[in-house]
Amino acid sequence: MFTCLGSLLSAQQFETGVVIDSLPVANNLNETFALYLPKVYDPNKGLPILFVFSPSGNGKKGIEVFVKAAETYNHIIVCSNNSRNGPMGQNFEITQRLFTHIFSDFNILQNRIYLAGFSGGSRLATAIATLSDKIEGVIACGAGFSSSPSHIPSKQSFSYVGICGDRDMNYSEMIKVNRYLNRIQFTNTLFTFDGNHEWPPNNQILMAFEWLETKAHKKGYLKKPSDELMTNYLKTLGQAKNYIENDRPLIAVEYYERAVNTYGSFFNLDSILHNIKNIKKKKSYTNTLKSRKKAFEKEEVLSSLYLTRFKKDYLDPEKVNLKWWEKEVEKLNKQESKSDVQMTKMLERLRFKVFVMAFQETRLNSEANKKQRDFGKFIVSLFYTQKS
């Protein structure tokens, strides 16, 4: 579906090491993109490329998240100013025009094409990679797959990196995505961090790039020195140990298991496998796992309750019982005051999920009447308590 044409050299020269915004897409007066060329960029030498998809169509913001990684790993970064949350078909067309322009104007390594996105942009990136046979890897931030079965990876050969905060409204979804991909033996990993629905911090992005670089090394697309592999392996172990020391056993196991899956073909990791078994036997791990499972189950029940009730009330605002909503939020507040860490994070995810639904409906439904808009604004103000 998506084509990546052979690279040609553009006659136009761009400044390196800076984000250049609002460059026009060839033969299209209404579409632009942002561009970042690493300082090592040489138009005569091919480089890897990362296409970023922003849910808001803010190309500059989408690129800024990846600048440090672009310099560290020498990637060209491109982000459309027109692709955003919306119909997939429309975004596919915008992306194809952007691909045609970029692959005609820049010298790109054809086996090092990557996609990344946040929220709806993450779903779009994964859909494009699934429909194309030209993508090497995806960095999916804060959301999993689109609702279309044809957009869900199955037998494709790209590598998938999920990154998600554990207070993100899509956290449980990303856990399910990771389990699904593991079940079908699809090359993937999941980085979780203490955060909400937001672009990941630099350290998470850098680790995602490092993981993808190692996968490219295994395929023979680049050559990494053995000492660099050892350094990255030891760094992963250090991060795992840090989470153990800070009583975060679930994330510690995540790092240990990633170390085994990523570096097991290079080094003898029997001691790490032993560590994983020991951690999983400890009460701190089993209790946290049970607590998270309980939180997920309650989140599913309450999400269904509130989303169903919102749709019903929004369609018939004349009969809305605002007191019911206020009492429900009071219940959540009381529960939060006596909850454990996993339940507290779940309540934040739940609040933000309802807020986003109400906000999007209020903003995007041009046919809404005043009472519907007023109800939507009421829910927005009632549920927006996300911490920064």
C-alpha cells in the first residue's frame, strides 16, 4: 500500500542540527512537514529515518521529542503538520504524499525506515507499518492498535517498541498489546515509566532507539562493536537493579526480561534468568502483580459504566442527573484516599479517560446543541484532575 521510492539527492541544502518547520510537500500547496537533520548529515551518504506522527499535527513538537535520539543515533526525523487524529484513510493519503517527497529528496537507508507516534499517532504508525513491507521498526507511545483488524500486526517483520506511562489512560491496553505480540512471537518490547498520557521522556526514547539498533545489528543492517553491546547490556541490568532497590519489582522484571531477550544471543545470561525466577517468587512481586490485576479489573468495570452513562446522557441531556455524576466522583475521591499505589494510578487513568471522551465529544461534534455542549463541559471540569 505504501511505497518508498529510491532516494535521489535534493539540490536544496538544509541547515543541520535544528528543527526546520513548515517545509512544503512537493506538488501540494496545503501540506507541510517539519524536518531535523543530524549534524553528521551528508547528502551523499544514506542515513536512517524516523517518521513521527503527532496526534495534533504539530510537526515541530513531534520532532523535538526525538532530537536527542536523532543526534545520538544519527537519524533524520520528519513529522507531518497535516497528519493528526482523524480518519485513517485521509492520514494514509497524507503519509503517502510525504513519503513520495522525502524518498525523492533525501538519501535514505531503505532497510532503516522507522515510524513513531503518540496516542492516535501511535495507532497510525502501527497501521502503516502493518500495511507496508518497508518499515523496520515502530515506536508506539501511549496507544496500541487501531480498531481495524487489518491494522493489527501478525506476520510482518518489523520490530515494535511500546512506551507507556503507568498512569496513562491506555496503560492496560499497552499491557494487552505486549501480551498479544509475545503470544504470536512478534518481535517487541514494552517500556513503562511513571507518567501519564504524554510523550515519553528522553531516557525512554533513547532506550527505544538503542533496542531498535540492536535488532538492526542482529539483522546485519549495521555493525555494533561487542564492547558497545556489553555496555548497553550492563546499563539495562543497572536499571533493573535500580527498580528493585526502589521497590518496583514489575518494572525490574520488565528490564531483566528485556536484557535476556535482547542480549541472550551475545552473552551467557543464566544468572539473570535465575534472578528473574527469584524475584517472581517474592511477595513484593506477587502482591504488586495481584494489586495491578485488581486495579485493571476495576478500571474495566468503571470505564464501561462511565462511558456508557456518558453516551446515554449526552444523547438526552434533558434527563441528565448531574448529582449522580458528582456522587460518583466523590466515591472516587474517597477511594483514592485509602487506596494502594496501583489503585491510585488506576483512578487517575480512569478520570483522564472520561475527561478525554467528554472533551473530544464537546470539541469535535459540530452538530451538538447547547445542552449537550454544557453537559460535556461539566464532565470535562469534573474529571480533569490529571497530574503533570
